[in-house]
Amino acid sequence: MADIEVLGGGIFGLAIAWSLIERGAKVRLIEKRRPGAGASGGLLGALQPHVPDPWTPTKAFQRDALALHPDFWRKVAAVSGIDPGYRRIGRIMPLADEKAVALARSRADAAARHWEGCGCWRIVPAADFPGWAPPSPTGLLVHETFSARIDPARACMALARAIAARGGEIVTGEAGSGSVPLVDARGHEGLAALGRELGHTAGSGVKGQAALLEHKAEGMPQIFIRGLHVVPHPHGVAIGSTSEREWSHPRVDEALETLMARVREEVPVLTNAPVLARWWGIRPRAPHGKPLLGPHPARPGVFIANGGFKIGVGLAPLVGRLMADLVLDGRADIPAEFLPANALSPS
Ligand SMILES: Cc1cc2nc3c(=O)[nH]c(=O)nc-3n(C[C@H](O)[C@H](O)[C@H](O)COP(=O)(O)OP(=O)(O)OC[C@H]3O[C@@H](n4cnc5c(N)ncnc54)[C@H](O)[C@@H]3O)c2cc1C
């Protein structure tokens, strides 16, 4: 008999189930397809802090989440026997002109103030990364050392295996039993269901696409250029992502080809890299674009964990911890703006 049920086996549901088990709870995770079948089972895995200036409570939340990853995955890997590919590889960003260089320099101070020693932000010559750095008109790059990468699909697999190894149940199904507390972590489908239940929008699904290219760049930092992510993994280089708010076809399409054409132009080292895999997923976006974490606004004993949107993999360890605090202790240090009762209003 489970003490708690978790509905949805994406990175949120899995991290919550794992955190509950770590705290001694008996957990049943109910997944309608298979763990990692939704947005979480992708291939990009960029774990990047937001720029450190201006600083906001949401950025502080994300910093705290990113800081938990090394210990979180070390333990999951040890229990599951599966390496989720977590590695702090850092990130480089070309600087287009003198204005960008000045802004980047000012952000070095902000990073030192706000990142609490998790990494530094420096301006370096592009020549520091020969054979990898994209062209930078100023010859300079930002190099920050807080960013990491993970293989999201393997991370889901490792969590599912670790949950099972610690006695958690993972079953196929589409609803909770109604007899124990339930954490609803159904991703974009959960937002749609919540909207139907409340009679007004609770968010939507935003389609995204990514690809894996054949190229060896292990040991190199990820690259970020105006919304484009280029992330080295042991088995290739992932690129992402498109973002489609309006979509009718859940499959890869020409938007990914456009993104790949941009990569081939802006990251010359990848110009001739063959495509190993193409992938799409639907990101869960709450109305305010921020996480949605806390008690269901109308149903006692039901908790919502959703709204990971573009950074859900990065937030997962902290989401797991806070939701376990909330369900087991009745309270958690969740920012007020993330609480469903505050974030979801009819207007
Ligand atoms: C192209 C792309 C690239 C991305 N890149 C990054 C990145 O680099 N870094 C990052 O941090 N984030 C990234 N994200 C965002 C991240 O993937 C999401 O924020 C995160 O996966 C959301 O996790 P989730 O568990 O809430 O949802 P999901 O992973 O979608 O999980 C929801 C689960 O619930 C299940 N489900 C649905 N209905 C039911 C039901 N009735 N009963 C039982 N189960 C149900 C689904 O099958 C699914 O497995 C990316 C997303 C996309 C699409």
C-alpha cells in the first residue's frame, strides 16, 4: 500500500517520487505511457543559469536547483547503476560588439554576487577554445563555469531504476486511486486537464525540437548564441531548440531543418556533421511561464508540480525536494508566485 501516489513519470514526477522515497515514504508512480515518454525524454540537456543581471527570485530558485544536481545525480547513478551523463562543462557565448563586451563585464560582478560560488563568469579570448568556439566579431567570449549538461532520457531511466531499486512501485495507469495524497505531474496534458477542471486556462503545451549531430567535442563547453544551444555529449553534439506555441503536428518538421541550417552557418565546426537523431517534445508552460508548484487550488490532498517549460530538467532536483517537504511536512519554501492558488486566476 503506497502512502503517496505520483501521476506522471516525466522528470518532475520521477524527481518527486525519488525525493519522497529518500525521505522514507512508500510511493506509487503512475505513468500512462512509460517514464520519460514526454518532454523529459529528450536529448538536449542544457542546465544553464539565467544571466545574473538583473537578479530575480526565479533566478535564485533556478540557481539553488542547479546547485543540487551533482549530489542528486551521484546518488541516483549509484543506486540505479545508470550514468545520466551529468557533467559541469560550462558555457561560451560570442560577444558581437563593444556594447556586448561592456554588458558582459558588468555581469561578471553580478555573477560573483549572486551565484554564491557555484561558478564564475569571465571574458576570454575566443582563441582559448581552438577548433570549437564559434566566430566572435570582437574576438572575445563569455566563459561561465556554472552551466552543466545531462542526458535527459538517461536521467529519466536512471531515476525510474533507482525508484524501483528502493522499493517504489511504477505502474501503468492514467489516474490516482483517490485514497492517498496525489502529486499531479502530468506535464502539458496535466495543464490542459487542470484548465478544464478550473474552467479557465492553466497553461498550454509549447512544442520544441532538437537534434543530435555526429561530432566529438567531449570536454568542450556548451555554446549559446541568441537562443541557440549547442551541447556536447559523449555520443555527439545536441542542438536546440525550436519553440512553437501554435502547432498541430506532434512530430519533427521543417522548423528543425531551419534551426540546423543556422547551426551549420554559425558554428562552422558542425557544418558537415551528420544528423544522428531528431526529436520533438511538448513543454508544459503555465500562464506566467514559471513553475507551478503547490496544493491544488480546489482539491484537498492533491498537489500540482508542473510548468517546467524550458528549464524543467534543471529545476527537477529542487522541485523534488520541495514537493516532498510539502506533501510530508505540510509546508515548503516555495515562492508565492509559483503556488497554483496565486498563479492560476480566471482573469
Ligand atoms: C526540445 C526541448 C528541449 C528542452 N531542453 C531543455 C534543456 O536543455 N534543459 C532543461 O532544463 N529543460 C529543457 N526542456 C524542458 C523540459 O524538457 C521540460 O520542462 C520538462 O521535461 C517537463 O517535465 P515534466 O515532468 O513536467 O513533463 P513531461 O516530461 O512531459 O512528463 C509528463 C508525463 O506525464 C505523463 N502523463 C500524462 N498524462 C497522464 C495521465 N493521465 N496519467 C499518467 N501519466 C500521464 C506523460 O506520459 C509524461 O510521461 C526542453 C524541452 C523541449 C521540448
